[in-house]
Amino acid sequence: MTTGRSGRTVRDLRTGNRSAVLQKLYFGGPLSRQELGPATGLSSGSVSNVVGELVADGLLEEAGVVDSDGGRPRTLLRVAPGSAHMIGIDVGETRVRVELFDLTLTELARTELPLQPRGCYDVGPIVDHIRSGIATVLERAEVGPDRLLGVGIGVPGIVDRDAPGGTVVHGQTIGWDAVPLEALLRATGAVPPEVPYIIDNGARTLGQAEMWFGAGRGARDAVVVLFGSGVGASLITDGSPDGPTPGGAPLEWGHLTVQVRGRRCRCGALGCLEAYTGAESLLARWAERGGGGDAAAGDAVGGDAGVGDEEDALAALLAAAGGGDKVALDLLDETAEYLGAGLSDVINLFQPERILIGGWAGLMLGPHILPAVREHAMRYSLRHPAARVTIDMGSLGPDAVTVGAATLPLAAFFAAGGRRTPPEPTAEAPGWQTSLQTRGGATTAGG
């Protein structure tokens, strides 16, 4: 194959051109062929060739016509929604959420499978939930598994995507020690061998979703916080407002030390930020101070309550605070200060333009504590980086991690110029103990 001076082959150049046209139409379409040239920097001949290929592949379709100044009407093009599908999966604290999307990330089907009883985070049942969830959404939408670009999965903990045999997850707070999740999923046969599993940290998938479609659009540097039972964050640097960028590095932000010899965290260390700001810790502290009764005491301190109890207990705490309960109000004030102090570390270290807060607990707590969080973050930060940052809520709601997970195979599809990229072969995981029992409860990504 011919190679140019830059070392790029003709195929590389064609892939890059296809990728540029696809992404411009995906994020800025519909557009005409005439508009695509200036928008992508490609010549009219290159645009014509690439559009012809993508139409022949079924990836583009006509989206009407517009009048031009004194000339012939121009045909608009857009990405064809039904040309491919992705599955996004959020392995969360209380449930596994599975959603099927078309190529434009319109949801076609979903299912939620509870993790019960609380306090268990066995690998085997979670793999079973993912397998059955995939089968359920494909059946409901009448989509064949061969139509999938891939399955994206957001998980807690540190993700090693370069491990021999496939992606491995290190989730210390949930008792996962080098779990070969990709190999375990591949062994279920839930999707054909050519359909890739792409696994990443849940805070990172949340960050990618907010940067692509949510409150992060237009920012070059941002930090997106996933606030659930625990806390995590992703760092996005050198982002582009014109299209997708990698979702950024996950930060084990929840395990910064905020108090020497402080409360014991689920990770085993003392004084972690998560031990003072995660919903699980917040509810445990409420129970320790005599608040909440059974709603706080069972699930928050490791009981066997049902999956909805942590959300219900947090709602009860907020209701108590709204009614003037001093214990609840004091706890929210403390949580806001710890969270603001933790964000000040991020501000001083990375100097982001935006900080966005998401996750189920973040969505519940945000309207009550966000002004105080901002105030404390500014107080603890250096003046110059504090002056340029904004702290707001994410805009994509409770499905943000799932949407972000679905963007993982979509990003790979874009990078390949709209061609399917089969996964690398992975080894089986013989003898792996799939009923790994954990200590403590489940965690948010980054925990």
C-alpha cells in the first residue's frame, strides 16, 4: 500500500476523510455537500467521493433540500439513525441499567436489573445481569445482535484495558481484585465474537456524555463528578467544541485524604473524601447521630435492605432538612463543605473551565447544596483558578453514564471512518471464581 511522507497510507487518509465527514454530520448536521467542504477542510472531489461511499454503506441519508442563492436547491445529508446500534450499560450501586440506542443515540429499549440484597457485589450475578439485559433490549427492539457496533460498559474502579486476555477491573471498594470482566462477558455468548465489549470507568463515561451532548459542550477543560454511594470524577483536557474527544482520565478523587486519621473509607484508608461526601457515608453519619430511623440505619450501615432504600433514605434526609431538622441540616452543611474543599483541590491542580456534578445522589443533593458547595470551593481555592471556573449540575440526568457508555463503541466507529472494528481475541478465564463476595456496599464509578 502506498505510504506518504507522513507515514500515512492511502487507506489512512481515506479513513480520516470518512471520519471527518461522519463526525461533522453527526454533531453539526444536516448539511449539504457544498457545506461539508469548508466544514471539514476537504476538497469538493474528496467530499463527493466520501459521501458516495458513506451513502452506499447505508450510513448517510438525504434529509430534505434547501434553496441556494440563485442556484439549484441543495440536498441535505444526515447520519442514518437505523444504520447501526449500540448498547450502553451502567454497572451502578443499586442496579445494572442496560439501554439500546440507534446510531444517533435515540433510546430504543431499556431494562434495569436490581442488585439485591445490598452489600453484595458478586461478579457472577452482575455478569448474568449484563447478559440477560443485552438479550432483553435486543428482543424488545427486534434488533439482531449482528447489528451492534459494540457494547459499552461503565463500571466502578480502575479499568485496565491493556491487560492480557481483555479488560480487567480493579474495584477495591467493592472487593473486585483484577476481575477479567471482558473475558467473563465474552464467555456468555451474549453477542457475536465480532461485536466488541468496551469497558471503562463510569465517571469517565459520564464525563464523555456531558462533553459530547450535555453541559460540557464548548469547554476545553472540565472535570465531571459522579456523586453516588461514593464519589469519582473524570478529567477532560484540550476538548473540542466541534466534535468528540476522548472522555478523559478517571480520577480516584474520592480517595484524596481530606482528614488525617479521619473516618474509615470503604477502601480501607482513613480520612478519604468519599468517607465524608458519598451518599452511603452521609446516611451512615445521619444514623450515627440518631436521624432517619430505619430508613437511614439499614442500608446506610451495611444492612440487607432493598435496592431502593439508599435513594429513599437520602430523600428522607432531604425532607427532614426541608422541615428544619437540625441534624439533617448540619449534615448537609458538612457535606457541602467537604465537597467544596475536595473540588478546590481539583481547581488548584487542573484549573478547569467547568466542573459539572452528576450521578444519582448528585442529582438529588445538588439543588439543596450547590450554592454552599460553590462558596466553599471558592474559599479553599487559589484566587486565579477559582475566578475562571464555573460549578454547575450536569444536564443529562440519571441516564448519563449509560449514554456515555454507548459513546465508547461509537467513538471507535468514528475513528475507523464508519467501519466496524472487530475486537482483539481474548482468552477465556478458566477457574475464575465468579461468586466473589464483597465487603461493604456497592460504589459509584471512581470509588
